[in-house]
Amino acid sequence: MQFLQNSLPYILAGISVGGQYALIAIGYTMVYGILRLINFAHGDVFMAAGMFMVFLSASLPLGVAIPLVLIITVALGFIIERVAYKPLRSAPRMSVMISAIGVSYLIQNCALYFTGGLAKVYPQLPWLSDTITIWGAVTKRVTLVTPVLTLVLVIGLSLFIKYTKVGMAMRAVSKDFETARLMGIKVNSVISATFIIGSLLAAIGSLLYFTNYASVTPTSGGMPGLKCFVAAVFGGIGSIPGAVIGAFIIGIAENIIKGLGWTTFSDAFTFALLIVILLVKPTGLFGEKATDKV
Amino acid sequence: MDLRKNKKRDGICTAVALIAMFALLLIMELTMKSTSILFTVLKKGVIYALVAVSMNLLNGFTGLFSLGQAGFMLIGAYTYAILSMPVAVKLSDSVYKYYDCAIGFELGIIPSMLLAGVIAAIFAMLIGLPVLRLKSDYLAIATLGFAEILRAFFQWDAMGPVTNGANVMRQYKDLTKVTIPFTDIRFPPTLFCFLVSGICIAIIVLLINSSYGRAFKAIRDDEIAAEAMGINLFKHKEMSFVISSFFAGISGAMLAMFQYTVQAAQFKSAMTYEILLIVVIGGIGSVTGSCIASFLFIACNEWWLRFLDESANNILGMNLLRSGFRKVVFSVVIMIIVLFFSKGIMGDKEFSWQRIFDFFHKLFHGKKQAVEEVSGNE
């Protein structure tokens, strides 16, 4: 009982971080499913959403700022795809990945320029930032909201992919790019839709994540970004439920490791997990079911 | 055309150019102030050139998309710092403040540098065993992950007696401590960097032109065909990985010498990205391209674009120029290169004297005559 009481804060934090990772990981897994591209810039889009929030909430009421952040982030994701990835559609995969790294470098440097390299304090969101107590563990309300919101969004997304025409097109494109084009699917708009959904979820994830961490720096997107990619690989790249489960596992394990006093290794653990999973089961937990691929 | 004659001529030209370059460097170092920004750029540029060429050996010549270069530089830098630090410093509190240093000996500069490369290579061998079985982008992310693990490992508290935890390493033998053998005369630091990098790059070039190099290129172009021709895929990939890491380790050691202080936190994935961008700008698969690009990259970053960061240079009352603007401009330029000039400066070609001579022939005699001249030489 005592043990539970001690470790509860870490497990709660883990579940919360896991939910936030899940929202980012979906962006990775969907893009990889369609373009076979590790979108290195996705973590920076997530960071940029945090920055937009910091700057917009300084002058606008939150009711206006939050929707505006979501819209701008979606626009950013869309523009990145159009400008940096679309011209390279027929180029070797390595060039697209290099382009993604270049975009990531650009976004980080822009953020560095606009912030002057200082950590920006993230605004307090009313209700979400309130502290609550669960069985003696003090935490913010966002910790409880995150997993619920994540599940709702994931279920919504799964239904979207299963039953709408755009979702069906996404599945078709991820299965076979060329054939989908022959069947009259507008591949470019499907890819854009993927980036839009991914960026939207990353923006929501950033609202939740930075409410917990309270400050944004130009490099704060890098590490979560890589971890979320690992989560996507762990769950089986291309699979949405896989990405979500992988993200929760990584979030919880990371916080337990922090709780044990091995904070230096919380990041290293994620990559060790990646290497183990790639060697033991390269398809990930849910990678085999081709029908799940998006 | 007489190939042997041309080869001899090219060899002489290269030797003359190299001697001229080193002589020029020596004269510059003896006459100019050592604090000049030119020397900083030259030193850092040549260090980055070595690591860029080593990355090119992997990415450009063997076709292994690895992003672990910063990790191996980290190993090299730390190994060098630990081994070359004088025993007196190790025993005092000035560096190992919170730990008792476990390494009770010190080595000279050259043995420390060599060991820095060797230890990086040993780590690479161990990492390569599992990782090199992965394909393209999984390999990239796994090597990136290993670099991060290495960084965490070097900052670990339990490693404190060796690596000084997350604290700064300093007071080891830096570039000012390099002397001419058997004397106490200071070796010109920039010349030293050029000499070490030059030797290393020359070894890499020899390797690329050897039968092993041809095997690497075969693997890059088509793995299945290479295997069918009897090339042991794993052995050659591992070899390329280990050699590349060895030289990354040496360049890490030189970076440590150049910087006077070294800290694990510096070797982030952003550093690997920078090296990768240098390779791309120079042209994937071109050694000379990587060298040119690294000097351009460092010169722009440290020197030529500095004015963009000065708010005093603003015109028309716009508050555009301030700290960090240089990097924004720079990354936009890089994006333009990546998107529209994906071949980089050199593509996959190398610098050749023949092309230079042809160029001058064209310049002085017009195009038609140049062709005649060349055919007349036959």
C-alpha cells in the first residue's frame, strides 16, 4: 500500500505523458504508413504549436487563442508537406528524409530567433491547470483529462478512417501508392489530409503536454518527437492503436524509471526499447495486420 | 590519351598544391595574430571536414544511412580528454570536483588521439553487430538512438570517476600544448589540425579507391547484386561503420583540443544533423565536396553571416536583424539547396586536375581549340 502511494504520482504522470505522446505518435505513424517517411519535423511542429500558444495568449483571450493555435499548426503542417516533401515525391527516400531534417533545423532556428533562446512560460489554462489530489497524490487536472481525451480522439479517428471516403482513400494509398492513383484517388490531397490530421493532433497534444511542463524552449520538440516515433515503431508502424499503446507503455515506463532515480537513463531507455523491438519483432506489436495500416 | 602520363601529372599537381597549402598556412600562422577569426574557421572547418568525410564514407559510399556521428565524436572527445589530462590535474579538485578520478595515468597527445579513435571504433563494432542488420530509415533512427544512449551513459553519475559526470572536462592537453617532437617549440595549431585531418582523409580516400571501397560502392548501388558477386554484406558494412567511427572519434578528439573544454551535453542529435547537412551540401558521395562544404558551412556560420546577428546593422528602421537571424537565413539556404540542388556542390564527382586544365584551355583558347589541344597531346 505504501509502495502504491509512493509510486502513484509517477504512474499518473506516466499515463498522462503517454496520452500526450500518443497524440504525437499518431502523426508519425500515419505519415510513415503513407509516405514511408520519418517526419523528423513532426516533433518541431509540436514545439511550434507550444510557441504559437505562448505568443497568441499574450494578446488574445484563451477562447480565441486556442482555436487559432490549432488552425495555425494545421496550416504549418500542410505548408511543410507542400513545400518540403511534395517536390521530392519521386526522389529517393533518403532525400525526403534529409529534407525533413532540414525542415526540423529551420523550425528550431526560427523558434530560436523569435524567442531569443529563452524558455517561454506556457500560459496557465483555467480548469486544466488546477491542482487536484487523488489518494494523496497531488497533480494537475490535465493528468486525468489527457487519457480520456486521447481515447476519445483515437476512437474518433479510427471511425473516420474506417467509414469516411477520405479514410478509405488513406487506407488505399498506404496499401499501394500507384494502384490507388490508378483508381482515381487524388493522392496528393490524401497526403495533405494526413498531414492536417497529424498536425491537429500534435497541436492538441502540445496544449496538454506544455500545460504539464509549464515552459517551452526551441529544442523541447526534439526529444518527445523521437520518443513518439519510437512509440509508433513499438506499436507497429502504420497502426494507430499500436502507436497509442506504444506511447502509453513508453510514457509509463519512462516515469517509473524516473521514480527509481535513474533520470539520466529515462531517454536512453526509450532507444534501448527501440533497438530491442527492431531486432526481436521488426513489425512491432500490431504491425502485421495490414488492414490496420493507415 | 596517355593515362599514366596524366596520372603522374595529377600526382605532381596534388603534391605541389598540398605543399603550397601547408607553406601558406605556416606563413600565415607565423605572421598573423593567432586570435584571428580566420584561424578559428580554418581549424573548426578542417575538423568538421574530417567528420563529414567519415560520414560520407558511410552514407555516400556504403549507402548506410547512419545518424550516430555525434555519439562517436563524443566518445573520441571524452577519451582524449580523460587520457591526456595531466595526473596532477586529475588528483586535484579543479576538474574532478565531486569524484575521485579512476584513471591514474596520462598519455601524450598522439597516443591519446589514436586511442580516442580506437575506443570509438570498438563501441561502433559492438553497436554495429545488432544495428547493421536493419534497413535504411530504421538504421537511421537506431543509430540516432544509440548516440543518445551514449550521451546519457557519459553523463551518468556512476561513471563520474571516469567521465566527471555531467560536468565540464577541461585542463587536458589542448591545441596550444602541441609541440614539435623532441623539442619545446610550439607546433602551429592550425597546421597541426590540417596535418592530422589531411592524413586521415587521405587514408579514407585510399580506402575508397581500394578493392574494399569498390565493395562498399557495390553494396550502395545494389545489395542483392553485391551479395551475388560474393561480397560479404555484413562484414563490409561493419567494416565501413567501424572505420567511419574511428575517424569520427579522432575528429571528436580534435574538437576537444580545439575547444579547450568539452561537455557531453554538446553532442546532441542537432550536431549530427549539421554534419549530415554538410555532407548533403557538398554532395553525397564526394570527398572533396564534403571538405569544401564544411569550410563553407563553418565560415558562414561563424564568420561571414555574423553581421546578420548585429542589431546595429538594421536598415530602414526594421528590427529584423538580431541574435539568431543568421541561423534562420542559413537554414533557409540549406532548405533551398536540399530542395532544388539536391546534388550539392560536387554531386558525386571528385575534384580532378583534368577538369581544371580543360577549363583553362577553354577559357584561353575557346572551346574548339581546347578539344584540338587535348587531342593533339595524345
